[in-house]
Amino acid sequence: MSEALGGPPAPGIGFAIGEDRLVMSLQESAEAVFGKPDVYIAPLGEGMNREAGRLARELRRHDLVVELGDESFRLKKSFETAGKLGARYVLIVGEDEVKAGTFALKNQENGQQVSVPRLELAKHIQSGRQ
């Protein structure tokens, strides 16, 4: 090419890629890998982050996509965050729930909230997958 433009001979190699197609492909791949979360865990109250983290690990072992909130969030903010992320469920983790071993699980699509024992959470969330 250098010679064609009147310059000295310059050995080299060339490479071309359709950058726009590459970006579109990466976006499609990312959407497949990073889909919407199955459940957003909303820890409520001081010291609930640790318990929420334990629950997140348990649910992830069942191949569920879990997003974890923070105990400093108010419940309204947790629901707003879950909505922005597109989570299907919000799992409320407070001191009373931990003591009882039963957690409030709210379906974001239909607004229905049920109490679910800890050992049945994964199964209940999986049954709601479409």
C-alpha cells in the first residue's frame, strides 16, 4: 500500500474485522449469560447481610441467578432495585424470618407474596421459571 501511494516498500500484514458486528455479537452473548435475576434478596435490618449472603449461596447452588441487596436499603428501595434489574422475585430477609426459618417471597409479575420455608425456597423459585 505504501508503494501505491508513492512511498517506500514496506512489508506488512493486514487484518480486518467488522467491529459493529463484533459488538452486536458480544451484546447478544452478554444477554444470554447475564440474564435477568430469578430472585433479588432484600436484607432488612442490622446484621442481615450475612444471612442474606448465606441464602444467596444456597440458591446459587440450585443454578438460580441471585442479586443481593444491602441491609442499609429501605424496603421500598429494594423493590425499586429489583424492578430495575428485572428480578422475578424479591426475597425478604429480616430477623423474624431468620428466626422462623420462613421467608416472604414476592412475585414481581403478579404481586403475590407467600411465606416459604427455607428448604423449599429454591424449588418454589424454580417452579416459577417459564
